[in-house]
Amino acid sequence: VLEGKDLPAADRGGTSDPYLEVKIGDKTVTTQIQMKTLNPVWDQKFYWENVRLTDVIQVSVWDYDRFSKNDMIGTCEISLSSFELNIVKDRWYSVDM
């Protein structure tokens, strides 16, 4: 997970405190929270074992709120079949809001 770009503002100050939940199968991982930004840089790596090309990566973008419920900003689904095996390549994906 590298970065996000031009995310919508979810906080009063015109920014968000974004983080991602990334799920494949029954395993979900969470990125670090990036405070007060619409262009977060996570630069985090996660690993899964025993995935199938028929699996789907489910990504949820969230705005962290310290004193209230976190707000969902959007979601994205990515088919693992769209990737080439053993090829690492940066890609951008749109988030449905």
C-alpha cells in the first residue's frame, strides 16, 4: 500500500485522518493513520498466504475520529486475477464513495 491522492475531506478543518482496511479472504490488515491530509503516504507492505487468483482484494478507506465513530470515505475492490504473477508494479485505483 503506497499512497492515496485527493481524498475527500471528512473533518471540519478540510482534511481527513485516513487509513485503510485491506481484506483478502478472512484476513484483514490496517494501515497506519495519516493525520490531517488528503494525500496520505502509507508505504506499507502486507503479506497473505494461500490466496487464489479468484480472490478479491477489498479496500475500505476510513477517516479516523478520536472521540466519535470513524467515517467510511469509500471502498474499492480489486481482482487478484488482474495481477501478473511475480511482477511488482505500482497502480492507481479509484475509490467508490
